[in-house]
Amino acid sequence: MNLRVLEVLVAVGCLALFIVLLVTLPKLMGEAMQGLAYVVALIIFIAVLSIAGYLIDKKVA
């Protein structure tokens, strides 16, 4: 698969995951921990995007 296509697919998938987390985590964690839910969603998004970038880089090398 073309590397650029793979990177775009990973980016779109991670963005979709981030949007799903932003919608579901505050509902799951309750109103008292709503701010923490947004931080957790951001941390998960960054972690998944970093791991995906690392794996793509490892595949290319």
C-alpha cells in the first residue's frame, strides 16, 4: 500500500476515534468528572496516533 494513503487512513481513523471518545467518555464518567474525561480522550488520541506513527515508520524502514 502507498505510504501516503496509509498515513491518511490512519489519521482519519484516529480523528474518528477522538470524536467518538469526546462524545462517549463524558457520558460514561459522569458530570463530576467531565473535565477529566476530555483530558483522557486527548491522551488516548495522542497515544494511538503516536503508536500508529511509530509502526508506520518501522514498516518503512
